[in-house]
Amino acid sequence: MASKKPILRSIFVLALVLGIGWFGLWFLGNSRGFKVENPKQKIDSQPITIDEYGGKTPRETLNLLIAALEKNNIDLALKYFTPELQEAQSHDLKKLQDAKLLADLVKTLKGIKNGKNLSGNRYQFDVPEEETGEIIAEIEMKKNETGFWMIASF
């Protein structure tokens, strides 16, 4: 039994030293502001300046979107979407751009003639199919706090 005592004492001292070391690293890391942050949380917590983009009318916002897409400027086009829709639309628009189908989307968007006011802050455009004129999609817009119209569903 006498020979096990020094081994147990060494293991205990080693565990104690490692524990104090890990605690010290944790304490120093937190006191200096080193935190691992979720990047999505960081984006969500940042204030979004939405007053710079969008139109004063739903039609103006649609025309701005069409102009950005005609120039293949997806980054600018995304600014006309509400913040919660931008990430999903980014993937979709880049896929269309890679497949060289943005021109078809622009042509379809230019074919939009009518829209309807859903409420004071919501507006909807009906997207017709080129050949038949049948409604194939709807684009809903919302007015933000600063009075600019942004695309809320596409």
C-alpha cells in the first residue's frame, strides 16, 4: 500500500494543476473579452440600415430590382429584399446567375403589369406567365419603418 501513495498523490497533484490551468485560461479568456460568438447572432444583433434602399412606391422598388438584375449586380438586388429574406434569395439568385437565367427572370419581371394594395403597408404584384398570361407567382412588398418599400416574399 505504501507504493500506491506516491502514485495517487502524483495523479492528484497533476489533476489539480491541470484544473487550475484550465480555470485560469477560462478566467483570463472571459476577462479579456475572448468569446466564441455565433456569427449569425452577431449579424442579427447589428442594426440594419434599411433607409438607404427600396423605393418610395412598390413599382419603384420593382424597377430598382430589375435594374440591378439587368446589370448582374446580385449584391445590390438583395438590398431590395427584407433582411430575413436576403440570405435565401442570395442562394437562389446566384444559382440563376450561374445557370445564365437572370435575363429570363428580368424578362418575366418586366412583364408584371398590375398589382394590388393589400393594406396600407403591404402590396402584391402578380407575376404572369409570358405566353398564357396565367399568374404563376406573387411578389409581396412591405413598407418599412422609414417609408421605403421592400420585397417581403418572392
